[in-house]
Amino acid sequence: MEELLDQYLVYLQKQNRSINTIKSYERDLKKFFRFLSEKDITDIRKVHHTTVLSYIIILQKRKCSSSSISRYIVSLRKFFDYSLKNRILNENPVEKVNSPKTVKKTPEVLSLEEVNQLMQLPDLDTRKGPRDKAMLEILYATGIRVSELIALDIEDVDLEFEFIRCCHGQKDRTIPIGKYALEALKHYIHNIRISFLNNSDEQALFLNYTGTRMSRQGFWKIIKSYTNMLNIDRKITPHTLRHSFAIHLIENGADLKSVQEMLGHSAIATTQMYMDLKKNRIKDVYVKSHPRA
């Protein structure tokens, strides 16, 4: 089965799937294979509909969220579709397995005041402070994903025309950056980045102390350290700045289509949740403020 998994991962690479997507599928499938090993199932052809259902029941007992279980099911279904297409199987055991109903959570967002407080936290008299500030400012100014942030190269930044270019999967998009992000980015590139640089051939925009590209885990630690300083009784992640970017744009009159393009959503229905969130926020303000509400 390990050999089949390797073949499948190569197939995904040839399909130009993103590195994060491939790693996610690999993690999900390896977890399923460990379950099969515990059941003494060593042949993929011995996996049946009931086998998959038993696995889902175990995930539920382990308190896995509905969204996580849905993701596992998608990963398994696509893997078995591949096996079916290559005539390794005669049927897909996941085909009739339904994903659990998921409750959509309201995205966590920061207020404008909280964003301003966050941006003031990096110490600009240190080496890491200007770098961290530039990363935070870019996240909020553009709404890009953390994976897109750390994937940025020097050539993806145009300081003269004030935009960045980022890539998600096979799609490129160009996003303008505001004056605060531009100022922080200019300072980092012109004065700070060279102090992190160990190899003049390194193209990564944001570097860690080893002089190599900032990792996803590294940036998560950075934002966690700053949000802890804010004393906010909510879980703040890099995605919180993406949500805040979107809702603040919409609250200030941006149209949904433009926000969709900047966020890189393939369907406008995904972006619609920010419009719904805006309506809910207005209703909350009304209920709390109107004397006859």
C-alpha cells in the first residue's frame, strides 16, 4: 500500500496540485493506513464500505470535528478514485459514504483598533521587529494566506507600483498594498533583510535566522507571540488577519467581486460569508444601541 501511496503522490504532483494539498492528502492517507494496519488489512482490495465506516466511527470517538472528518473522507475518496481508474480496484469503498453535516463557524475578526494595536507590537529597534511588522502588515493589507506569504520571493514585490504578486496553485493574482504595508516592506527590504541573508542567491522575501525562507510553523510562532501580548480572549491566527482584511473592506464599501479576486476565491459564494457577517454585525450594533430594539 505504501508503494501505491507513493505513486498517487507522484500523480498529484503531475496534476500540479499545491505542495500543501499534497502533504495534506499524504497525512490523511497515512493515518488511514495505520488504522488498516491495526486491523491487519495489508491489501487495499480488502478495504470495503464497512471498513471506511468503522474508521469514521473511530474518528468521531476521538472527538474529531465534522470538518476534519469531511476532509478525511475527501482524501480517501480521491485516493480510491485513482485506484479505481488504474484498475487496482473494482469499486470505490468511499463512494456512498456521506460527509457529516458541518456547522459553519463565524470567522474570527479583529476590530480596527485591535489591528492597530497588533501592528505597534513589533520592536523596530531589533532585527526581527521590522521583519515581523512587514509580514503582519502585508497579511492585513492584502488578505493573502500564510502559505502565500512565506512563498513570496523578492521578485514578487513591486515597490514602485505598490503591489505584490502571489500564486495559489496554478493561479497568479496581483494585489495592491497600502501605504503602511509599503512603508514597512521598504524598510525591511532596504535595511533589514540583508542582515538575515547568508546566501546572495536566496530569493525568499521573508527569512528566518538561518538565512532561509521563513517556514509556516515559524510564522505561526511569531503571530502567536504577538497576539498573546494583545490579551485578547479569542484564538487569533494568521487567517484572522485575512478575515479582518475582507470584512473591513466590505464594511468600507468594497464590492464583493473585487474582494473575491483579491482573496483568490474561485467561487463568489465563499466570499459571500463576509457580506453575511457584515449584516450580523450591523444587527448586533442595532440591538445593543437602539432604545426600542
